[in-house]
Amino acid sequence: MRELTIHALVVARVLLEQAESLCLSHDRYLASSGLVLLQDALEAVIYALLLERRVDDEKNLERKGFDELIGELKAAGVAVPRSGTLKALNKQRVLVKHYAQLAEPAMVRTYHSAATEAITAMTRCVLGKSLHDLFIADLLKDSESKGFLTSAEAAIKESRYLDALIATRKAIFIEFEEDYSVYGWRDHDGTKQMGILGSFMVGGWRAPSWTKNKEWIEKNVKVPTDFVQIDHQNWRLQAMELGIHTVELHNLQRLTPAVFRASGRSGWAVSYDASFGTSNANESNARYCLDRAVSIILKKQQHADARREPTKDVPFDPPPIYVGHTLHVRPCTESQTIHTVQEGFTYSILRFVGGFNPDESFYEILAESVEQADKTLLGGPVAYLQGYLLILPNDA
């Protein structure tokens, strides 16, 4: 589904939700107001479906009137139920909005029924789902965070605004804050070097370095959500790289309860001020946070989509590695020799490397001892080494 389509349909759905109670009122003023919103919602749906069918690629839809838009939708192969009633609805809306003529409530209810029937049929024809099945989170790729944002939107619809804000923050935690969690460092006293790989597996690689030790955590982590320690410089750089305003991230943190989940666990801890529920858990905040969360996560996904990696689909046919040839510590024949090619080792070519001498080229080689491999799994000596093998002219 096109992004433009979703935006237009979300607007239409909000208008339709606002119009429903007004259209069903027996008060002429309220019913007439609902009629105006109803027609706006209907026109937004028709326009969105034309965008989805890419009619806008060939025709200027902005210049077409309501009846013409219905005609374009029919021409695109989409049936429009009760189109005559819908055209009459549009004319009545003109009388209400531009000539201050009130509509009869009974008539408005008829128009509302016809419009909702047509919207459901048209959206199912084009999108395979009804307007009420559409969520703003549909802009995102399927992921755990999308699931929480979909739950947040459902909670807003049911007026469960605190639940919506918590679900939104869970999505932000997964996409942004989890990299700042120092939970994995709670038993690390700093006496043992973990190495790059070990640090990555423990997590919290974006958190400030001074927070990643047992002593600091015992003094400063009072509740589970304190495990999230934001490095604000890193936070700003990450936002800049993704094209996100840092104020939006800060707003989401301020307007939603703090959450935390330990890596590999399903349970969530939630923290918020005692007055948060009555002061901030309202529809306005919930909708704002949901909209901003979808926006910034979408930017993150689009940034990831822009990344291109070299393909490795075609298998590499390695050249022979001859016994007796030597591996050097650097791509230079004058550097230290660290290994001689021999039986009992397996050799893998990692890459081609130009030497410090422009006339020399090398294979970067990983040599693994067959004999020591099993011992290494049990804590024995290192089973492999890495070096550079000169490419001979006849091998090039």
C-alpha cells in the first residue's frame, strides 16, 4: 500500500469517527455538522483509492469534482455502491456548508448508512480490508514494534489512553532504547576484559562506558527502568543520521511511561509518576505519541532500506594454497613471518589485499589447525591464526 494512500485513509477514518455520533443525532444542527464531516471522509476515501490505483499518474485528480472522482473510480474497475445517493449527499453538503440550509436528521442517517456501506465495499475491493481494519502502523514493516503500535491504536479507539502510551513506549524501547540497556553488565566488575564480541553480546553498546559495571549499577539503578542509560551525544548523532528531530524523541520519552525488558525475557517493567495517568493519559497525547512513533520508526526502516551490501551469491573458487609458502603478519614480504603452509591446517581466503609495496598483492588467509579445533571448544589453545600470503605471478 502506498504511503500517500495510508495517510489519506487515516484522515478519512478520523473524520468518519467524528462524524458518526453527529450523523446519528436527532438534533438538526448536530446532524448537519455530521453531514459535512461525512462527505469529507467519503471524498478522502475515494481520493485515496484512486491514488492506490495510481490514477494520479495519468490524470490531474485535484481539478476533478466529487461526481468526477466517482466516475474515475468506476473507470478504474472499482464498484461504487449507491453512487446516486452519494452524489445527492454531496449536493446536500453544499447546501449545508455554503448556504446554511439545515439537513433533516432522518435524511442524514440515510446518507450515513449509504456512505459507510460504500466505503466498506470500495476499500475491500482495492485494499482487501475495510477502513476500520486500517491502522497508521500499517505504514511499517512487520515487526515486534509494529505489533505494539497497532495495539496502541486499538487502545486509543477504546479510550484506554494509558495502555496506548505504554504500548507506544514499548515500541520506542525496542527500536531505540534497548541499545542503551546496561542490564547485561550488572555482574561485570571490570576485572575481566570482554573484548568487542563479548561486549556486543552483553548489550548496551550505546550506553555511556562508565555505566557498564557492577558497582555503578548497584549504586544508581533503583528500579528496572533505570537500566536504560542514554548517552545523549550518541542519541543525538543517531537521530541526525536517521533524519529524526531529537525533540521528537525527547517528547516521546516525556509523554510516555518508562518501560524496560531484559534481553531474552518477555516481562515488562513500567514506571511513571503518580499523577501521570490523570495529567497525561489523554487522547491528544496518545494520538500525538503514536503518530510520532510511527514516523520516526518509519524513518529508521527507510534508512535501513537504503543500505546496500555487496552480494556473495556467486561462489568463490579459491586458488590452491601451496605447502611451504609463508604467511606474513602484514601485507609485505619484509614483515615478520608468522606461519608456514603445512599439512594439518585448513586455509580460507578472506580477501584480496594490495601490499605496501605496489608491486605486491596478497591473499588475507585464515589458517585453522585441524588438530587443535576440538581442543579449543573445550577451552584449549587458539586453533587459528590470520596472515597474508604473497600472490605469485602465475596465481594472479
